[in-house]
Amino acid sequence: LETRIAGDSEKKMAEIKCVGVVGAGQMGSGIAQLAATNGLDVWLMDADRDALSRATAAISSSVKRFVSKGLIAKEAGDDAMHRLRLTSNLQDLCSADIIVEAIVESEDVKKKLFKDLDGIAKSSAILASNTSSISITRLASATQRPSQVIGMHFMNPPPIMKLVEIIRGTDTSDETFIATKALAERFGKTTVCSQDYAGFIVNRILMPMINEAFHTLYTGVATKEDIDSGMKHGTNHPMGPLELADLIGLDVCLSVMKVLHQGLGDSKYAPCPLLVQYVDAGRLGRKRGIGVYDYRNATQKPLT
Ligand code: NAI
């Protein structure tokens, strides 16, 4: 039976020629770039036209940097840019073999999108979510194809980070799981598989650490620089937790903490008041020029 499933999934994989991505923010644009540079046709959709313009500029300069560093050939870079199509019309994703959702981290908004995607996507298409924490089973319940719904959680920035966490909802089929894993491997990623509980593996462990770094700052134990330096040099992390929170987006960190708090029912996951206050103030991190740190007068080094 396993051989047959693997065979069927390989067939499905061979059939993945076109990837749809919804949400052209920092994650969606990176996922679209990965798919295009790996020889797939891509439709990248966003409701906000300015986000599409920013994504085109970001992908184009990132691909140029990959070419100049010799990580991809010039022809492959040019080919990737030709494979990439941008749209603000969801209907254009009807030809995609897999659609990866990377919109705002809100269960209600994602559920509405999954319902709409179910209506426009090919009947054979896989619907994947890049959610950081939201239940795949609940997103799947908004569709008539729960066996073809799965979590495909890339790390930030997707073209660089090695991991894709794959989350199986209650009804995700083996075929969907194997085809999604194979696609992540085609992108050169290492995969891990998580069951569908709040925060999955990585954010269940990472976000409470980031939240604790906020508490450490909030209660005046140390400065932001010393908290980050302590964790960088003391535990060999490449970035401190507060710098990392700014990279992820403080709004995303807060949403994940709320999902952990609600989903696991333990007060240890309550979001730190300082994190809440920064988000209320619009200090969302690098993407807004200010978060824990102020980037407005600094030249930001590109990440990809
Ligand atoms: P972002 O804020 O950079 O981008 C989100 C984009 O989605 C925006 O361009 C927005 O216009 C668009 N959008 C919102 N609602 C939409 C809709 N209904 N239809 C079409 N487009 C819509 O957010 P980011 O950081 O890219 O995160 C996206 C998702 O990826 C979230 O679920 C987040 O939890 C997850 N994620 C984020 C990571 C991070 O480090 N930021 C890492 C891994 C996952």
C-alpha cells in the first residue's frame, strides 16, 4: 500500500507545475521566489497592489543577488522572473496544482480565503497554509477537500532558511503529505512533520522564548542590547530574541502567543504587556521601520 501511495504522490509531484501563492508579504514573496527559481510557474496574488509592487522589487533584487553570488545561474534567474506572474485576482490561481496561503495570521480571514480557494482551485489541487500557529484542521473544515489541506510552514526568509515544517490536519491524506514533503525537498529544504496542535513544533518552543525576552525587557532586568547579546553569545543563537521578533514581525509574534494561550490553556503563554503595547503603537518590527529597535535611519542589509 505504501509503495502505491508513494507512487501516486510521485505522480502528483510530477504534476506540480504551477504554484499559487496568496499574500505577497515577506513570506509569500519568498515562497514565490523559491518556486520560480526551482523551475515552477508561479501566480502570486495579493489583495493590495502596493504589496505586489514591493514583492516584485524584492524578488527581482534577491534573485540578482543569488546570481551575483553564483548560487544560481544567470539564465535560471532570468527564467524565474519570466515564470512569475502577479495578480490581485484570486481567480487567476485556478490553474495552480498547489496553492500556498501566506496572508495575515488571523483564523477568520484565513478560513474565508480557504472557502474561496476551494471554490476556484482545481479539484486535484492541494491547499497549503504557511500559518505560524493556526489549526490546519479548522482551516480544512472551511473546504470540501479536507484531505487535500495541509500546513507548509516556511521559515523567514524562505529562500535562505533550510526548514519547512509540515503539519497534518486530522483528515490530511498520505498522498497530500507525501506530495507536499516532496515539493519542499525539491526546494532543497529539510522537513519535519508536526501534528496539528497550537504552534506546532518550532513556534511552540520559539515564541515563549521571545515572549520571555519581552518580559525580561519589560521588568527592567536588562537592556534590549544586553538581552540580545546574552542570547547570541551565551547560547550561540545567530540573532538575539528581540532582533528576531523584529524580523518576524511583532504582530505575528503576538498572534502566535494568543493562539498558544488559547489553544494550550496555560497562563504561561499569556502575551507580555510590552509586546501588546508595541503592536498597539504600530511598532511591528523591520517591516514598519521600527519595533523593539529603530531601523528608520539605518541602512538595512538585505536578508536574501
Ligand atoms: P505580511 O504582513 O508581510 O504579509 C501579508 C500579506 O497578505 C500582505 O501583503 C497583505 O496585503 C496580504 N493579505 C492579507 N489578507 C489578504 C487576503 N484576504 N487576500 C490576499 N492577500 C491578503 O505577513 P508575513 O510575515 O508574510 O506572514 C504571512 C503568514 O506567514 C502569516 O500567517 C504568518 O504567521 C506566517 N509566517 C510568518 C513568518 C514571519 O517570520 N513573518 C514566518 C513563518 C510563517
